[in-house]
Amino acid sequence: MKLGVLFSSGKDSNYALHIMQERGYSIECLITIKSRNPDSYMFHTPNIDLARLQAEAMGLPLLETFTQGEKELELEDLKNAIMQAQDEYGIEGIVTGALYSNYQKDRIEKICNELGLESFSPLWHIDQEQEMRELLEKGFEFIFSSIAAYGLNSNWVGKIIFSSDVDRLVKLNEKIGLNIAGEGGEFESFVTDAPMFMKKIKINKFRLVERDEYTANVVIEDAELVDKNNK
């Protein structure tokens, strides 16, 4: 079956893509929606322009489209992008990186039903600590591109996440209920390397933006693809 991936540049959509490839499905294209609303209900926004580097690293075509990010109206933009992917790449299904968000999953499934497409969410209700551990075990490399939660600070953003960081997230979950996988918007991520990448992404320059003690993000200003043996 030919599939398109709703692709955000973060860990969840990358991992969902990888799982579906491992299951033998053919990934035909990535579909990235660029929202002009940073607080979109549906779409990831930090460093979304760099999805093109990830697509290049995987050798996959990237279909990009814009939305104003208005609640519910942005779904029409999503539907149009998926229809375009049907026409251009002959996709028969859509992959999402949804973990626990019924809001996102239900709306994507509704669009797929209207278009006669299958919908796959291979990470749905996965244990959150398990997901983070599996990502690292399988060779994914990612940073937190933004944080917005009590218990986190600007020291978390822009750095590669290791198993020791997952240990810290688990402790924060036990202490204050922080979502280990960031599903509640506690953090957003950006993947710099993955098993399906033929090259990795090297971040040469980023700018830190701090809004308050618990809210910060990085704007990646310069990044490039490099050989995987180039540290």
C-alpha cells in the first residue's frame, strides 16, 4: 500500500514513518502543513521549514502547503493537501504520529474516510516512556526545539536528548505529572538523525528565544546535511 505521512519534523511523525516502513509499506511522500498560527490546534510549527532537509535526508518528495491555522478551517487546507498527494503520488493511506490527541486523530480519520483513504497511527496509546526509550535505542537523534512547562527551562532546548534526559523526564513525571513524551505541548522536538536518514542534519547556528522561566524555543538559522560519519 502506498502511503503519505503527515510530517512535522518532530520525533513522532518520524518514528511513525519508520514503523510503517519496517512493516513493509511504501512511503510515497511527506505532507507538511506550514501554519502561520504558532498556536495551531493541529500543526507543529517550530522550525517547520527544515522538514525539507529531513525529506532530502530520506530521499522522499515533500509536499508543502500553508494554512492560516484557524481552528477547524485549517482542516480544509489539510484535506486539500492530502487530495493533492492522492493526485500526484497515488497514495492509498495516511500515516500520523498521533499519540493521545483524539482531537487530531479523529479529524484526520474523518478526512481519510471522506477521501477513501486508510489512516494509520502506529504510535497510538504507546507508553510514553517506552516511546522515548525506543527512539534512542533505534538510533534516532533529536533536540527539544521548544519547551512550555513547569519543570523545564531553556537548558533543555537546542541540545541532543540522551537516555539520562529521559530519566530526568520520568522523575519530573513522578514528581509533577509532566508528560514524558511532550504530548500535552510540554515540548516540541526536531529530529537530526534517524535510521531511515541517509545523511544526518548538522545544526550550525540557532537562536534561543526565552519568553519566561518555563517557556523557550530555538530558531534554527543554519543547518546542513552531512555524512553520518561526520561528527
